[in-house]
Amino acid sequence: MSWWPSAGGAAWDWGWTPYPAVWLLLIAFGCAYALRVRSLRPGRRRTGDPEVSADQIVLFAAGLVMLWAALDWPLGALAAGYLASANALQDLLITLAAAPLLLLGLPRGRPRPEQPPSGLRDHAMQRLRRALGSPVVGGATFGIALAITHLPVVVDALRPSPWGSFAITAAWLAAAVALWSPLVGPLAGRHRPPYLVGMLYLVAPFVFPKVVGAFYLFRDDPLYDVYEAAPRVWADVTAHGDQQVAGFTLWIIGSFMVIAALAVLFFRWYQEDRRMSTPDSLDVPADPRAVDALFDVPGGWAALERLIASVQTALPPRWSGAELTFAYRELGGETNETQVILELHVALDGRAEAQLAHAIETDYEAHLASLPALRREQIARRVAFRIVGYGSRVS
């Protein structure tokens, strides 16, 4: 038994093999995350702390499952010393599945204006945020790590050793975190690029693995000694044939995984940045400040859209001259929060205005009541409504 999968040269056996270090790594990730989530429960959160939703917990758990599938038996053992195709699949699972899911599951704080660093630790954290939020750094780190960890001299030297095999895996995971942090990382903050730029940025994981895949597909002899000399898992699959399967994996399966990520990113961009208007209804301006203020409020945009729908439903059948606009109020405190106020400009008498406010309040509060207490409290603080001129307010 080895503590981490490596190329030992033994004949392949489909009997289960334990790898304790893989389990300990996953348990450590899981325990650290659970402690963080526990510290953010209602009653334990401090002012300015981030929050975590049930969806984020599910995403983080899915990331751990993907990481476990990539590292543990059988894929981890096959990738370490038997099949170049398993090595390619492991690379894709870590880079395009486990890393983004783990990042999406991390608690997210609200974007804050950057303060001048006051010490060495503040300087280091500010540099880390800027580095993880930089597409240039993320793309370059991913490209360099991908190139180095696929060099024959590196693979043949490191894969036979548990420490060396662990170093390759750690480099992949670190490079994947650097790649995805500008798009979905919690430290990106206000430096996160627009979604359209993010879609262009995904050219990096789409193209870079294909360079490696081209060497696999078009080389006439095996590229790695460690896989050429390994005992055959299947007698009719040669080392050269396995290498061509690895190239196919990077070209075809990798492309589908990037396209899936692109579709998810486009959907999020469409949901959060689209201009919210429908025929014969109120037009809502696409205000960048409103997007920024609600960017990291879980359910914030959904609540705003529900509030807009409540307004449209509650308006009298023959309303005219009505207009929706955004206003803002700085809440102050340590977090520098901004409240987004949806204002309805409409000419109604006092009685009609009171009836309208009551109808909107009833419908909107029914939506808030269906949410978890922590999310409801956060949304109620950050999203409000008022009819201009009469002082009515639903919040």
C-alpha cells in the first residue's frame, strides 16, 4: 500500500487499493469548510462576515466528489503509472470540474472599497486578491503549469515517487484555482471581469490542453517512458494507442467540458446583467451600480425581479406615466453597504397609492417568507421599494 498513487511498476490489479493521503486531504478540505460554514451560522456571524447558502454547500460537496474521483482508486492509480489516457482524464476533472465547483462553494463577502494596507499582512492579502482576480495571472499560471507538468522529463522523473506524483497533482490544482479565481473566486471582488470578457478568457482552458493533445495524437512513438514501460491494463491496448486516446480525451472531452462551463457563465451573465424589460410593461434601467451593489447578495437579483413583478401586477389596469428608477442609500457601518431602492414614479391619489403599496407589500413579503432566515434578512436590508412623493415603502 502506498500513501499516494504512484508508478510502482507492479502488474495492474482491479482489486481495490487504499490511498490514505487522498482521504486525509479530502477530509481536511471538508472539515475546514464545515468549520467555516459553522462560524457563519445566524447568531455567530460578525458584521462584515460573508455568508454561505445551501446551494454553495452543494457545489463545494460536488467539488470534493470530483476531486475524490480524480485522485483515488482506480483513476488515481491508473493516471499515476499505467495509462496516459487516465492521466489526461484526471487533469480535466481537476481543472475543469473540481476546482471551479470548490471555488463556487466558498463563502462570499461583499465587495468593499480597497483600503490602504496598514501592515505586512494587509500588503500580502491585497497582492493575493489582485493576483487571483487577474485574468493575465490566471491564464499565464495555468499555461505554464500545464506545459511543465506534461514535459516527458518531468513526468518520467516524478510519477514513480509518491511525493513526485503528489507534486504534479498539487500543481494542477493550484493552476486550476488560479485559472478560475478571476471568474468565480471569492477573492476577485470588484476586480472580477465582465462575463463577456470571462467567456473570451475561457479560450485558455479550451486551447492550451489541445496543444498537449496534439503531441499525443500525432507523435509516432510513446511520449513518456513511465507509461510505455508500465504493465498493460488491457493486453490489446498498446502504449501508443493509449497515448492517442489521451489526445482524443484532451481534444474532445475537454472541449465539451469547456463548452459546458461557457454555457453556465453565459447564463449567469444573462441573468444578472440583462436589461429587465418586457413588452407593455415597465422598463427597468440596467444600472451598473445596482448590479455592483447586489452582485454578492444571494438571491438579491431574484428578489428584485420578484419586486418588479409585484409592482407590475399591482398597478391599476389603466396606469399611465409610470416609471421605475433606482435610488441608493449608504447604510454605513464597517461593511460600507449600499441599499438599492426601487422607486415607482406614478400619479395616484393617496387612497390608490396606499392600496398599491399594500398589494405590493403582501406579494413581496410572501416571497421573502419562503426564503431562509439569513437570506431573508440580507435581502430585506439591501433591497427596498418606495412610491416617490407619498413616502410609502415596502422593505
